[in-house]
Amino acid sequence: MRPVFFIISLTFLSFQACTDRPKTPPPQSNSPASQSNNPPNQSNNPIEAYGNGLIGAQTRAKNTAVATNLDTVQKTVQAYRAANDRYPDSLNDIAGMINRAVDLTIYDYDPSTGTVRLK
């Protein structure tokens, strides 16, 4: 008798769980406490958030590298001036003085003032 009661109860519960109920969205409030903590450009999807985090980290690393390389080029121009009493005619004149690979084509250089800027 118990197994029959158990099977009937289980069947009844499974039918109750399958009934269609209208799904209404939760009411939205304009109060700051009820708003999401996510900034508008972030998703609630954890995979998308992870990907956005990786892309953001890569962008920040690239910007840091460009800023560091700009600083290196500026200091190398100053070192060239200290050694030769003049600014280099072009950035190619200091390429051998830089110990790492730096793309000098992304910089604007003014040989009269020794100013180096990003293009």
C-alpha cells in the first residue's frame, strides 16, 4: 500500500509542477536600493562579464605599454641631447640607444624642440 501511495503522491506533485502559470515580471522600482549594482555597460551574463574583463585588461595593458614606451623615447631623446649637445635629427638616430623593440613610427617628433608625442 505504501509504494502505491508514494507513486500516486509523486505523480500528483509532478503534475502540479507542470501547470502553466502566468509569468509576470517583478515590479520595478526607481529607488536606488532596488537598482542593479552593475554599471550600464556590464552584463549579468558571467561569461560576457569575464570576456569584457579580459578585453579591458588587455586594453589597459596596451595603453600602459604605449605610455611607458613614450616615456622611454622622451628620455632617450634627452640622453642623446646631453651626449651630443643637440637633439637627434630623427627618431631613427636614437633607435640603437633603446634596449627593447619600440615602434618609433607611432610618434611625432620635432627635432627643433626634442618634443615627442603620439600620432
